[in-house]
Amino acid sequence: MKFRSWFLFTLLFLATAINAQIKDPVKFKFSINELGNNEYEAVLNGTIEKGWHIYSRDIPEDTGIPTEYKVSGKNIELIGKFIETGKKHSEFSEAFGGTIVYYSDAAGFKQKFKLKDGTKPADVVAEIMYQTCDDRVCLAPNTLEFTKKVTPKGATEVVTDEKTVAKDSLSPVVDTLEENATATKTTVAAASKLDPKQLKIPSIDIAKPLTDCGIGTKLETNYWKILILGFIGGLIALLTPCVFPMIPLTVSFFTKGNKNPAKGKRDAFVYGFFILLIFVLLSVPFHLIDGIAGNIFNEISTNVWLNILFFVVFIFFAGSFFGYYDITLPSSIANKSSKAEEVGGMIGIFFMALTLVIVSFSCTGPILGSILGSILSDNSVDIPTVLTFALAGFGLAWAIVFGLLALFPQALQSLPKSGGWMNTVKVVLGFIELALALKFLSKADLVSKTFFIKRELFIAIWIIIAIGLVIYLFGLIRFPHDDKKPKISLGRKILGVLGIGFVVYLIQGLIPAERPKLQLLSGILPPLNVSYFHDEKDGILGMHPEHDFFNAIELAKKENKPILIDFTGYGCENCRKMEEFVWSEPDILPILQNDIVLASLYVDDKEELPEDQKTKIEMGDGQVKKVKTIGDRWSLFQSVNFNNNSQPHYVLITPEGKVINTPVSGYMDKKDFKKFLECGVNFYKNNK
């Protein structure tokens, strides 16, 4: 597939995976028509909400996702291929660079088949895989399944089983299916063994906890911190050889190249504002494109192949910073922007700012890519807002520098001269990119549960990278754009000494200890139990959590303890921080070890369920959603019972399934987490 299409599709797909409400703009109805001579027709008709469309099977390569319709059954034989019905539309898509073919308002799909044995009935299963889009957003590809029974000729009704309930279907996730919900409630009240296929537990009501002493803490993102970090990133980018030499040239253009000094300074401020605006505009698509549920984004952010892709991209960025090649946008883009400057006025200044951003891309691109990759890999934050603050901080640094220098042009004389030190900044960033790349490879390793990159191996690789940086800073190795005999400045010596200190700090992590170390890197390093020194019988901090909610329920009844549900993930950084530096505290660990039953449910577990445990959920109108992996099960369980899809998320419940106190989310300090635990545990002890 063309790189352009892949890049654009990936960007749109990632951007839509956050902060969204669940949308379902297509409703399907499944029926079977008798055609005679032992032949039938499986018909699936879809009604599409206004403004939405689904793609045809016959769309060109490198455009959208084609609709696939499959019909199967033990006693049926297909006749030909399926056909599409409805009014087909075609139009050129600038996004895909090709003509797309789609259906709006309505679409139909038909598949002829016959019974192999005309004397026996057959269960007919229809499956459709499709993607829904409007003019702003594409929803995640969806797969639905429908089942109906066909009886041989002579029956009073050809089609039966109007409820189209799939064979292993779960209990409902919609409130309209009251009958099954009532039955489940009775089961819970009777304290009998819960059905592991029952994901909606009616006794769970987060709006009515048994006590209100819980803190109800939710992970709050410090947007000022994000802004400041983005600002620092912008200042670092200004020191690179792509940007720094342009500062005096640009400022001089406004202050000296204008007959009216006041107007020159005003134009310089406008120029700085446009730089800030351009960087902020880069985040706008992530706000406009919505439509995919947050749990889908969790799947994306913990996808093995996506994290491996980020690893490769960061290695590629490092090579660019080391000077082996440049990452640049097509020259035609810069040329068009430069020509637009000739318009003059505000428009000319805007395109002048745009040209600066474009031509500096070889240095700023990897930095911005690192920001984007790090944010997209963290599903515990409001990604569009965080991205906006990060990019705003980045652009603000540039705007302030250009604005202040325009106001005080004499300060240009105080700026350091361009030279080899700028390449040093790039190379240092290259080493940082290498270190960050390992984080994504480790995340892929954790999610896939291969556990090749143990905690000590991760630390050892970082030590090697840090030593490489120190050796470079002291001039013992060179890269392509370094001077043949580089001058080891005081700044390089200071950074080199700090690098040595960081190596010493990392070495502590290679030494086994009762208490975890390297707190500054918690959430980045693999968890404590992924270690060469870890014995599986030791569990996590001496605990052996249940990884199945229903087993935890039975154990809690047996031990007469409340259950702490820990919604976690192999790729969840804040979860690791909580386990290593909050759970391990001496006044918290005993509570976890002695007073509760711990149920750690991994929502990103990609291990497929056994065939007899793979289940389906009725979504209404005969639509069925498949639950194939362990992560699918617990992610959906969290959503339908607790209206939450972030990790870590902690809930204390009784063995009967009653929420004790207000659930809490995200990384929190020891004091708050202890208060949450003691609130629920003490209430249970006093009221059991």
C-alpha cells in the first residue's frame, strides 16, 4: 500500500481512538428468503444514518476498507458470490488520492445457498465486516454476526428463531434485556457460583456505593506541566542547526529590513504568534476526529505491532539526529510556502512562519514525533488536550524567543555563535531517542507476554546507551557532522559528569533488593516480576492476585473478605508505578496481603480464550459482538459495570457484588490510596 495512504489512515485511526462516545450509525436486519428448488437467499439489509456511509466491496486498493459479507453453516452450500444492493455512489477522495465507492442511506447484501441435505434444517450464520465513515471521521472496523434457522420445504414457516440468539451469547449489555438481568440478579443474591460468561453484574451500581468515605480520586492531568515540558522541548529545538542560525536572520529581517521600526516589531510579534498557531493547529485533527470508544484506543496503544512500529520509528529518528541522513518534507511544500510569502501583509507573514516550520522539519520532526508517540502510547490521558498543550508549549517557546529578540534586537549580540555545539545538541537527542525506542519494544514484549526483555536487560541496555553518550561528550567517538577535533566545552563536561551519575543510578537497579529502586523510572522499566531474579512462586510483592473476577468472587466468599478489583494492563505505565512505589509501602502492603482478595484483570491481554470460552454479546436487533481474548473480556467487563476504561482503576466490592466505596483511578500518592483502602476495608469489617 502506498506510504501516503498508510500514513494518513494511521493518523486518522489513532486520532479517533480517544475521548469519544460510542456511535452506531448502521442498523442491520437479517432475513432468509426461500427461492424454491431447495435454494435460499441470506439477505442482510442495513439502514444508514444521514451523513454516514459504508464502503462497497468494489473499492480501489489504497482507499477505504471494503465490506465483506460471509454466510456459513454445516448443512449449506454457497451458490456464487454475494452481491450488493442499493444505490452506489462514487467520488474522488483527496485523503486517499483515489475514487471511493460507497453506500449511504441504505445498503443490502445477498448470498444464495442451498441445503446439502434437503430433509434436514440448518443454522445459517451471516457475518459482516464493514467500516462506517462520514465527512469527518471513520469508525473502527466492525464485525457483526447473525444467526437464523432454515427448515426444509414443507414447513409452515421457513425461518424460525426470530430472536437470533447466538449459541454462547452472553447476558445483555443493554438495559432493555430485563429478563436475563433479573435472572442474574437472583443468582448473585443467592450467592451461588456466577456464570463466567456473565459480564453485566446488576448488583454492581457505582452510583450507590455502600459508604461515601472514599476519596473518589481520578487521575488528573497536570496540563501546566505538559505545557512546560513542551516549552522545554521547543527551547531545545531552537538550539539545533536547523533552527538556530535562522533566528538572527529572521529577527533582523523584521527590525532592520523595515523602514518603520514600530511596524517591524509588530510584524515580528505577529510572526511569533503565527508560529504558535501553526503548532497548535497540528493538534486540531485529534479534536475533530472522534467516533471510536476509548477501549478501542486502549487496544491500539497496547497493540504489539504498533509498539514495534514506534520502536523502529524512534531508531530511525536517532539515526537522523546522529547525522547519517536527514528527515525532510518534500521540497515542493517549502517552495509553495515560500512563494506564498510574496503576497505580503498578514498572509505573507503567516506563510513565512509556515516556511520556518517546514524547513526546520529535519530537526523538529523527530522531536515532535517523539512527543506524539509518547502521548499516543498512554491511554490514561485526554490525548487531544495533552497534545494541544504540548504543542502549544513547543510553539510558545519559539514565539517568545522571536518576540523578545524583536523587542530587544541588541540581545542578538549576546547569542552564541553558530558552530559545532549545535550538532552536539542533535547527537545528545539521538541518544535520548535510542533510550525511548527501547520503551516501546519493551511494551510490545510485555503485551505479547514473551518477556524476553527482562528488567535487568532493559537497565543494562540503558547503561550502555548512557555510557555511549558519556564517551561522545568527552570526545572519544564522533558522528558524521562532528568536527574532526571537537573542542570539549565546559557544557559538554558538565553533561558528561551528569551522564556518569545517571549510569551509577541505573546500576542500582541491577542489584536485587527487597524494596524496588529507580523510582524516577517507574512505569518505564518492565515490572518487578519480569526479572531474572524473580521466582513465580513469589508472586508480585509476595501476593498472588486472581486474574479472573469470578474466581475472586468464590475466594472472597470462602475467606469472607472484600475484593479489590485492579483493572490493569501489561503496557500500563501508571499501573507499574502504583505497584512498585505505592503498593510496596510498609503501611499499605499488609492491607493488600491480609485484608482483601486481589483481582488483577489485564484489559490488554492478547491471549485468545479457549474455543469453548469465546463468547458473543447481543447488542440488540440481532447484532452480536465477539469476545475473543482475555483482554476483550475484562475490558468490556470494566466498561459495562463501571463506566470506565482507564487503567489503573480500583474498585472495592463485597463478595455479593456490591460496590463498597467510590472507585478510584490513576496514579495517586500513598496517602490517598491508603485512605481509599482503609475506608472500604474498615466498612466491610464493621458490617459483614
